[in-house]
Amino acid sequence: MIQRRFTQLDSVTPAALPRRLAAMLYDGFLVLAIWLVVTVAHLAFMRFVLGHSAESIGTGSLEVATLRLLLVCSAAAFFAYCWGRAGMTLGMQAWRLRVQTTDGGPLSLFQSLARCLTAWVSLAALGLGYWWVMFDPEKRSWPDIVSDTRTVVLPKAEKSK
């Protein structure tokens, strides 16, 4: 199977921190919307399929654990799908960012999941994994380093006459 590669490989530059943070903010709103849908579906399942009373939903540790697991998995699935398919999420598209392998291809599932896990660690460390971009000579964040990928800025599209 031939590995597909992205275009514009020679005209991309490493992404700086402000652009990454802006894309993360956009994607944060998307993930929040996904989490709202997942939470409503989880509550409806507990209420109408399992028959729990409205007052008891969310009081059991199993219910809380399953909801948390669903939230983490839905966020990871969103990012893994977007990065593996086009190398970018909607927030990254808005800021002309793309994440790609070092040879210019889309991420594998393993790389996507490694990026997701490292992103959570980076944020939990007060964002240090992303501040790292300012000190790394190649402008890589911890998720870039761990997954052996690069986050790049795409050139502006040329206007047709």
C-alpha cells in the first residue's frame, strides 16, 4: 500500500505558539460541543434504556466513570480522525495549520493517540509542553516530539484573477 503524502511540503514553516493556541481554542469549542452531545446521549441511555430515575443519574461511581471514559474517547477519536484524514482539525484549518509526519504524510493511529495523550500531559503541566515551542530550535511541542510529527503553517492560497 502506498502511503499518501500531503502537498506543499516545500512551502510550509514550523507553527509558532500564538497560532497553535488560537487553533486549540477553536478546537476546544468543537470538543466541548462533542462532549455535550456525548453527555446527553449518556444521560438518555441511563434514564430511558437502563431506567434510572432522574434523581439517581450521576450519583453512582460506575456512571461517572463511564461518562468520563466516553468523554476522553470521543475527544481522542475526533483528533485521531482529523489528523489521520487531512492532518488538520477545523480549528487548524482556520489558522492554516497542519500536523504531518516528518516525511510529509498523514499521522497513523498510533501517532494520533500518542499526540492526544501527550497533549493532556502537556496541558496538565500548566501548558509547559506547548510553551516548549518557544525554546525548541525546530518549534516542536511535546506532542510533536513524542509522536515524531511536525505542526506547520500552510502558505496562503493564491487568489485567482
